[in-house]
Amino acid sequence: MKYASLILLTFVLACQQSAPKADAYGNFEAEERIISAEANGKILTLTLEEGQDLASGQLVGAIDSVQIALKREQLMASIKAVTAKSPAIGAQLAVYEKQIAAIRQQLATLDREKRRVENLLKSDAATTKQLDDIQAQIDAAQRQLEVVGEQRSASDASLGVQKSGLLAEVLPLQKQIAQLDDQLVKCRISNPMKGTVLVKYADPGEVTAFGKPLYKIADMQTLTLRAYVAGNQLSQVKTGQEVKIRVDAPEGGTKETTGKVRWISPKAEFTPKVVQTKEERVNLVYAVKIEVPNPEGLLKIGMPAEVNF
């Protein structure tokens, strides 16, 4: 009997010695994000459930946007009504362009007639009065050309001012439409990051408001183990260092994986109460964040773990 008890004790001690003592203890955490509504209204659809994996940019729901769409249509109609008042600048200026072209053609004809009379005058086949009459017609046509040109410029300036005034009315309406377009986009609930739905706060049919939480999501593919090391162990830990992680496994065993040190706190703090014994909780320690891959999803938020450097 004593021999059997001695064997059992030896076996227990051997098991205890074979299990390496942990250098640090901690719990897993993840980057959690609460996704809130960006619009006011009734939730029409919200196709997600707790535990569901979502992709970044995935459309997961929609908020009623009928009133926004109607307001947009009203503004579009207002823009059409304003632009309908816009003067046809090209058509009105075309009238002056035709007059100018006709006067220039008349001047070209008079200029040819003047040269003909000058040649006849040299051979005494024409009189000076004929030449003076043609020059008077040329001068009158030049003055008429100047007057029509001035009228065209004045009309162009007036129509430009009128059109600028109409455009000034249209611009605020266009800005309002841009705002409504942005609101329409925000009525579509798009998931901003890849992750797993942790908590669902709303359901279809409910009325939501801007900033009201809809669901909580976290990336569970890589968890962060926040562990605490004593000051005399700090020299063993470096950023980027690969460390061994052990977590509880079924049937009382442990499962081992690896992680990489991402961050080391520059300040010491008292050991959190959730870690180990009362005696250890009064010690000063340094927080360490370790990135741990979780491709199979076996690690959970809040799960305790041990670390060996």
C-alpha cells in the first residue's frame, strides 16, 4: 500500500515538473467596434445574427429613405424650373452676328465700288461727287457696324449677369441634393470591417436614430492577449518576440500555440485583481500585448492564458 502511494506521489510530482511554470498570465481581448446608425428612420432590413462572420463593405441592412428620395426629387424639379428661365444667349447673340456679317459684306461691296470709281476718275469717266457719295456710304456702314457691335456687347453682358443670377440660385439646390445623396448612402447599413458579430442591438421594424448602436463586431482571426510580467522579467521580453501561449483544453489538458509581442507598457502598475493570488495582486507589473492568430476560432474573448517567454 505504501509502495503504491509512493508511485502515485512520484507520478504527480513528475507531471507537475513536466508542466513548465508560466512566466505571465492574462486574458484574451479583441478590437471591438460598435456599429451605429448614420440615419434616422425605420429599419427595413438587418440581415445579421450573433456569431455571423461579415466581410468588410458587406451590405447588412437598410433604413427607410422614402422621405429623403422625395425631397431629392423636389429639389431636382426646382432646378429644372430655374434653368428653364435661363436666357438663350446663343440665339439672341446670333441675331447681332447676322447683322454684323451683313454690314461687313456691304462694306466689302462698297470698297470694291470705291476702287472702281477711283479708276474711272483717273480717266475722267467718273466724277468726284460719285467718289464722295461712296465714301459717305462706307462711313455710314462703319458707324452702323460699331453700333451693332456695342449692342451685341451690351446684350452679352446683360444676358451673362442674368444667367449668373440663375446659376447662383441653382448652386444651393445642387448642394442640397449632394447632402441628400450622402444621406441616401448612409441609409444603407454597410459593415465597415471584417469580423464576427458579437452582439446585435436592433431588429428590422424598429425605429433608429443617428448614433444609435445596431451591433457590435470584432475581428476574431487575431486576438490580443493582455498579460502582465514582473519587473525582473522585463529584460526577457522584446517587441516582435515570439512567445508560447497555453490555454485550457478539454479533459483538463492544455493547448499550446504561439504569439508575437506587439506592445510593452512603459509604466508599471499594480497587478489587476483578476490575475492570480491576493499576494501577487499587490506586486508591480508591466502590461504586455501579444498578438495570437486564431484561424480556427478556438480562442475566445476573456479566455485566460499562460505565457512563456
